[in-house]
Amino acid sequence: MSSGDVRGTSDDLRMKSQPTIRSILAEFFDEETAHKRGVIRQRNLAVQTMLGRYLELEGERSLTDPGIAILRAERAFEPNGAFTRTMHADDLLVALRGFLEPPWLAIDPLLRHRQLALLRALLDFLCREMLIDEWGLACFLLETRAQIDRAKRALVEQRRAES
């Protein structure tokens, strides 16, 4: 095999082994919901549904031109679930900030509390499973964590004001 015909370079292996958002979220929510019952399980499933809907409707806004081109091509083939089927962990991280803003931030305080807890856990999952480059995406990671913290503080203040 000549040097111009090298197959299986590290970049090729990385791209092949890079899971899609769909598989990342399936694994994450399976872990988070496996031993949950009752209301917590229902809230987890509600957040999972809300996040999936958000990503399909709004995820494209966080993509660069090459990602947009891939997504549009996939949508031409099969529009349902195209974003989560074709994009990866770094795209998920960048897109998550919009899920922390109205109208995507849950109105119900208990559901919002669960939404924020799950998003924090999802960030931890992305890091623990080494699905993102923590150094290369540090700004997005820190900004998203800070946004979760601000939303939690606002929720606590709202609860205090209501009591």
C-alpha cells in the first residue's frame, strides 16, 4: 500500500467512533432514568422529549457552514431526527445553551429544576465519557455551566418570592 493510499488514519478512526447526538442522549437518558420511578421518571422523559424537539427545531442555529450543509443534505433524505442523527457531542454542547432560555426553559418550577439537574449531569457525562475536548471547548462548557447556575439561582429566588 502506498503512502497516498493509507486507510484507517487516526482521524478516520476518530470520526468513525464519534457517536451521534441520538446515541449519546439515548445512553445518557437510559442511565438517568433506569432506576427512577414515578414523577422523577416522568420529568426525565419530559425533559428528554423537550430536548429532542429543541435540537431538531433550533440546533441548526449553533452549527458552522459545514455542519449546516451536512444537516441540510440529511434533511433532504429524511427530515425527522436529522440533527440528532448526524451531529455529534461538540455540536450538542454548543447547542445546549439555547435550551436554557425561553421558550425552552420549562415554566413549571419542578420540571425546570429537573431540566437543570439533567443538563448539568449531561455536561458531566460528556466530559466523563470523553466525548468532547474539554480544553478546546472550555468556553462553551464554562458558559453553559454558568448559565445553568444562573437559572438555578433564579429558580430559588422565584420559590422564595412565592412562599
